[in-house]
Amino acid sequence: MEAVYIPQLVRAPEQTEQIEVNSYLPDLDTLTPVQGQVRVTHRGNYLEVAGQAEAIVTLTCDRCLQQYNHRIKVNISELIWLQKQEDDPDADLLEREVAFEDLVETLDPDGYFQPLIWLYEQLCLEMPPRQLCDVNCAGIQVNTATEAETEQPTRIDHRWASLQSLREHLQN
Ligand SMILES: [Zn+2]
């Protein structure tokens, strides 16, 4: 998928280009292709970018280490400030102070906008920081065994319990 040449975007209908996405993204390991679209509009001194996309990824559960499938979805819009690389970043800062908080990213106005790289970044941000196959996942069996061992004084091992009852039975 080609990049959007920003000066050319000005001459596009409504200064907007919409890119349909239905492909695997480099460096993003997804089970299904990423499906959606990215719309980019030239607003003079900034770009307005909106994207909706989804894909299924295979994750590894933090508790039981089993793999499971998870759907990631993005539906976001973002403003990207257009600023010459050689510009003093502090110049006109007061002038744009109000908007600057929303315009954390900048691009060269004579450069390119990379819709797939942008989408890749958005999808990465959607990856769950805590990966669980299920909210009630009990974890791996080794953990359960370790817990049982540490709790042993309060528990009776059923194998010893049956031996005990056998012995009582023989004694009676
Ligand atoms: Zn799990």
C-alpha cells in the first residue's frame, strides 16, 4: 500500500483520501488480515486522520500460558501537525498553544503520510497489557500444586485419609 504524498492530498477531492485496508501488516502478527480503512484529510496546517480497523491476534495467556484468540479493534481519529523538519519547534508556540496538546505528532508538509504504519501503531496500542484467556482463568496446574503444598497443614491429603480410615477399620 502506497504512502500518501501530503502536497498531493491538497488537490484530492475534498482534500481527502480514503485507504481501504485488507492485508497483513508487517511486524504485526495477526491471525486474520487487518480489515478496515484509514481516511486522511488535509486541513491546511494539520492532517485529520481517522481509522477503523480490526483483526484477530493469537495471544498467550499470562496465567496458564495457553494460546487464545483475541479480537483487536480500533476506531480513532487523530490530528497530525504539519511542520517543516528544520523549523524551530519553539517558534509560534504561543500561537498554537491551545491546539498543541492535541497535535503531538508532526509530519513534514512536503513529506508522506504512511497509513499502514499509522494503523500499525494504533493496533499496537490496543494490545491488552494483561493477557488472559478468560477472566476466570485458573492458571497453570503447577501453580495449583504449589499452593496445595504450602497449605498442607490445613488440608488432609486424600490418599493418607483413605489409609487412615483403612487402618481404623482394621483396628476395629
Ligand atoms: Zn489462561
